[in-house]
Amino acid sequence: AIAMIKKGLAADPKAQESGHPFIPKEWAATMKPILGSYRRFVERCSAFQLCQGDPPAKWTVHLAGAALPAGSVLSQKKWEAALRAAWQKYLQETPREERDPEEFASYAKLVSAVKVAPEKEKNKDAAAEKGQKRKPSEEAGKTQKAREEKPAKKKLKKD
């Protein structure tokens, strides 16, 4: 699969100029059932690097260590892509004259300041040390208790 991708990239260097990736024609029928999706394969393979395009649907494949096109951004982690998508949503929904990057950034800082309560963190650590599964959250615990308090429904036998 790696050789097939490398061969395709070398054979047609201009194939990705539109911002869409080079995908071997045989991938869907031959390789996908064995190796999974093309993008995931390329992301996990150390022989390649992904460049993320401006819209998330656009990305290109390049050999690891090769020079990237000017202005290219390496593929991002999922949270980075989600933040980029949030910024794009902000731009879509906020009138041009009301847009304020500082406001967006300050809200991101505010969201990042949310912390887990120290007691809950201690309980998680203690449970992890004992090899226990995590306990349901307080809200889930309340729902569990409510279910336990309800009388069990009796099954009717059909004669």
C-alpha cells in the first residue's frame, strides 16, 4: 500500500493541486477492506504526512520529510480541527462589523479554565489504583437510584 501511494504521488505530482488528496484507484476495492479508510491509514503511517486544507474536507498527502507547499498546515489533532471549525462557525454567524478575535479567544480561555472538582479527581485516582471501573457521575447515580426504587413490572404469562 505504501509503495502504491508513493508511486502514485511520484507519477502525477500535480494531482493534488485542487486541494483534494491523491487516492489510488484500487484503494476502495482492494485496500480498504484490509487497511481501513485511506485518510486514517495515511495519518498513522510514518512514511507520509498530511497537510490540512482551509476547509476540513480538503487535505493532501506528502512524503514524510518532503518540502510542503507554501502556506500548508500539517494535519491537526481532532481538538485543533474542532477549534478551527468553531472559528469558522463564529465567522459565519457573526456579522463582519461585530467580529472580535479577542472575544473568541477569551471565551476559549474561559472554557479551558473549567476544572474537575478535587474530590472527583481523587475518587478517579483511587479507583484507578484499585483497578475498579469508574463510578457513574452524580447525575447518572441519581437516575440509577430512581430506577431501583421503581417496582419491577410483572410479566404476564399467556395461557
